[in-house]
Amino acid sequence: MADQPATVQGNTYPTIESGLKLVLITAGILAATLMQTLDTTIVNVALPVIQGNLGATLDEGAWVVTGYIISAVIVIPLTPWLQIRFGRRQYYSAAIIGFTIASVLCGTSGSIQELILWRIVQGAFGGGLIATAQATLRDTFPKDKFGLSQGLFSIGAIVGPAVGPTMGGWLTDNYSWNWVFFINVVPGIFAFIVMLTSLKNPNDPRKMPLDVTGLALLIVGLGSLQYILGEGQRNDWFDDPVITGFAIASALGLLAFAAWEMFATDHPIVDLRVLRYPQIWAGSLLAFSVGATLYGGIVIFPQYVQGALGFTATLSGELIFVRAAFIAVGAPLVVRLSTSGKVDTRYLLLTGFILVGISQFWFAGITTSGNDFGSLVLPNILSGVGLSMLFIPISIAMLNGLAPQVIPKAAAFQSLSQQLGGSISTAVLVTLLARRDAFHQDTLAQFVQPAYGPVARFLGAHGSLGQLYADVVKEASVMSFADCQFVLGVLAIALLPLVFVMPKRRKTSGPVHISLE
């Protein structure tokens, strides 16, 4: 590890802004970030309506989500190369307007095949928005406001997915499914104009050879992995030869990609060398946990409250919004603590993961078929407070002290880890739900004997085996949701030791220490 930053080829330019220009750039970045992160969850609520209106099957509808994530996951690690090759301002502006246009085309789609195509295009443009936004905010704010820049970014990065179900349910119930895409038009145009006219490039764009082999291996590895995660449960996982084939392709592709990028090319399209630094690989694993808890929880929680408790989509979204509100409220305090010089950010991370873990165990303990809205508010609040203490300290610990040319690479790994955490968590939880549901049904069925006292009394009161069976199915489903909440709690607690791999807090206004040279 060198003490001085590496030399960056080409001219370098100051990027720090102040006054009205800083406000405009920040607003544009937050608009683009919210636009992208909302789309990761806003569509889920509208899927049943989309399938009905376009005459799509359940599997076809699932590709509206899977296609988007596959293309986004592939592009995320490419964003540092794209910024260097085309210039940060040019690439970021193109990604924003491309995402906006693709959103319009999604909303005007007349068939499920057309919608899937434009969702893949939308994901390709949207994949680079998060990592680019994070690095851009870091470089635009003064050094002593680094924590503030990451705090503002976290509002879009974490609050967006949390309010997506609320927004999606409200738009679908009150307007139409098309508006979950049209909602991106105004913020997209605003962000595009601001970025194109106001954002400064930290370096001149420069020609770089395209690592075609590395790109192809990355597409095979990550694309196959995401296909497995999206389609595995519906196709019975490795009992399906197609899933098995994609699993082999993913493993071989990712291994070959890592070997090629590390040893066989002088111009890697993804610089894996940054993972030699503990703050980056440990931070990436912690970001994975945040993504798993945030996105995984958002997937299963609406299914529980809408399926088992009978909440409307809007009411379900309002409950999730409680969590989002406390993330937003807690962010400014966490920024102040993280940058005060008095609190080690590792202890904020420790507290955050513990609170998230406790909230998940709390959910697991109270998950029944008789909960009302009020009974679920307090654990949602605790989860929101915990999540507010995670993203900002992780960003500060990962990015602070890095050389300028390393920052986009570290931000890309954080973004990729969070996305993969959400994808893997969702796949695991959906499978766990199905299997634990079957397990609990079998277990409860053993007690459904006419001679058993409670069963006899139930049949005497209701006289219906059909009603008894329906109650067994419902209770088995509720118990499987409780199991999933418990697993998310275990995940949050299990990664606690990684917190202490992160570096101790250092002043955010200090000099750059870490480079790749």
C-alpha cells in the first residue's frame, strides 16, 4: 500500500463545487438515484396487474424483474471503465437519459415481450447510476463534508427501495401500472439537464482498449448467476437441467473471469486488485448484508401482510414507508456522528446490525395470522433506525482515504454487492418460504385427526373440513414467514465480526492514503 496516490493518465481537474451549483448537482444526483432505486421495487407491486392487462403468464411476468436485474448487475462493475473511457459527465448524462427513455418505452409497451425488452435496456442504463452517483457526490463536496455527501446519497439509495412498494401500490390503485414507469420522466429530464450542463469531469476521457474477453466472461458469469437466482425456485432448482447448466456456466465463467482479469490482461475491464484492501472487501460483504436485509425483507413482508393478513397494497406500502421514514430521519444524525471525530464508525455499524437483527427476531416472534397494522409498527421503526446506521458508515469506511482513481471502483463493488445481496436473499427466501410452508403443513396435518380434542371441537362448531384445511394452510404460511424473518436476523448478526475488519475512523478531511500503484 503506497502512501501517495497513483498518477492518473491525462489531465485532472478540480471537481469541488459550492453554493447554488452544489445544490443543483446534489438535487440532480438525488433525483437520478431515487429514480433508479425506486424501480428496483416499485414494479413488484404492479406485476399482477401488468400480467393481467398484457395477458402474461406468471413466468413471463417474472422476467419483467429478472431481465432488469440481470442487465443491471452486468453493467455495475463496468461503470469505472465506462467513466474513464467516455468521461464521467458524458457517461452519467447518457445513462440518465437512456434510463428515462427506456422508462417511457416500458410504460407504452403493448405486449409482455416488448416490456421485457425495454426493461433489459432500462437495467443496462440504470446499472451504472448508483455507483457513479456515489463517487460523483464524494468528489463534488468539500473534503470536510464527505460524510454529508454520503448521508445525502444514502437517502436515495436506501429510502428509494423502501418506498417503492408504497408508490407502486398507490399508482397502480389510483391510475394504472404504466405510471410506475412514467413517474421517472420528470426527475430523469431534470437530472439529465443538470448533469450535462453543470457536472465537471475529474479527468479527460481517454481511449482504453476494450477487454472483450473479460466482458464476455463477466456476462456469462453474472448473467447466468442472476438467471439462476430469478428462475431457480420456479424451475425446482437443480432438478432442472437448464438451471444446472446455467450454474456450471456461472461458476466457470466467474472463475475464468477472475483469472483473466488478474493475470492475463494488462487492461482489465474490472479492476479486481482493489479487493486486496480490507476496507473494500469487508465493506462489500457488509453491503451485501444490507442489500440482503433491505431487499429480501421488502420482498417477503408485503406477501405476509397482503396474503396472510389481508392488507391492501396501499396499506402494505404505508407500513413499509414507516421503515423508510426512520431511515431518512436517522440519516442526518448518523452523518453528524460519523464525521464528528468522536465516534468510531465501526461502533455505529455494530449497533446498526444489532438493531436490524433484533428487529428481524422481533418480527419472527410476533408473526401470526392475527396481527393488525399497529402491532407491526415498532419493529419496522427499529429496523429503519438500524438501517440508517449502516449505509453511511459503510460508505465512509470504504471510500475515505482512497486515491481518486480508486473511488469509482470501490463504489462499484459496494453497489454490486448490495444488488447481489438483494438478489441472492430474495431467491433464498422465496425457496425457504415454499419449503418451510410444505414442512409446516405436513407437521400440522399430523394433528388434524377427527378424534383429537381441538379438531373435534372445531368440526362441531364449523362442521367443515374445507375450512379446517384452509386454516392449516394459512397457519403454515404464517409460520414460514416467521422462519424467513428469523433467517434475516441470523444473517445480520452473523456478519458482525466483519465490522472490525474495517479501518478505524480517520478524519474525512485528511489526505489520500490508499492507491493501486
